[in-house]
Amino acid sequence: MFFPATDRSPPMFENKFIDGFSRVPWYLVPIVYVPVITALAWWGFAGMHLPILPSLGLAAAGMFTWTFAEYWLHRTLFHWVPRASWGPRFHFFLHGVHHDYVDDHLRLVMPPAASLGLGALFFGMWYLVLGSWVFPFFAGHVLGYVAYDMTHYYVHHGKPTSAWFKRLRAHHMNHHHNKEGRKYGVSSTLWDHVFRTY
């Protein structure tokens, strides 16, 4: 799928076709991941015959662990600038473009080519820990990821009316405009409190 450049940010790649894959509309995330969540949940229940109540508990645990993964990836990987000649460019591709062009609506969610690869690594890691119980757990983990990406888009381009979303928006806008070295949580501020980056 190819999404052309907007007037809000320059191309990341010289090749226009490749650059098109770096631009992602928000709705592509649920289009890609709702079937993944459904397949994981179905396979755990129907394929592996896992009991429903423990599966629901593991799905909730998966969502919770996503909040930590979201925080830690944002704090470490996304804000890491390697001390090498290629470091600033690497950071720009990974996350810097979002900070430089904060209002670009096509630079707010992770391209599926990147998130699917990262998801496969997470799935493999959790499979080693949980075995066949990984399916309901990872369904919750991926649901947490979708909630994160949708929240990220909403706090940038939505019009929050609830106190909860207004607080999340203020928290995230502070990260962008005042406290880039703090306030890493997007869908939750929990881990910023735990690790004293609030």
C-alpha cells in the first residue's frame, strides 16, 4: 500500500515507492492486527483447547505487559541515538521523524513491516516462557499494542473530551514539547511513575 507524502514532512527515503511504506494511516493498524488478535484467541481456545477463564486472565496479563513494553521501547530504543556516524540518521528513521514533524498524521503509527517483525520477536520470547499458553496471552499483548497506537493517534489528532484522555494528551504533549527525556508512556502513565520519569 502506498501513501504519498504530505506537506507536513519530507520523504525519509529517496525512493518514492519505498518511502510510501513509511507513511501509515491510523486505520491500517486495526485492519492488520484485529485478524491477528482473533486468530491468536481462536487458536488458543479452539486449536489448543485452553480453558476460557485462565485464557482471559492471560489476555489481561498480556495487555498489562504491553504497557511496560511500550514504555521501555519508547524510553530506550526509540530515543537511542547510537554514537556512530549513522546514529542520527538511524534515530530519525526510527522515531526522530515523529518528533521533528509532530503533526504529520501519517507518521503516528508504526508501519506494519516494522511492527510485524517486532511482534514476531516478542511472540518467540513469550512462547519460550509460556508454551501453548502464549496464544491468549499474546492476543492480549497485541490488543494492548493496538490500543497504544490508536491512543497515540487520538492524543495527537483527536479532540479528547474525557478527563482520562485529556490527561494522556497533556502528558504526551509535554513529552514532545517540554520533557523529551521524560514522560515516555503513551497509553498509560503507570511506568513513568514507577521509574520516576513522570
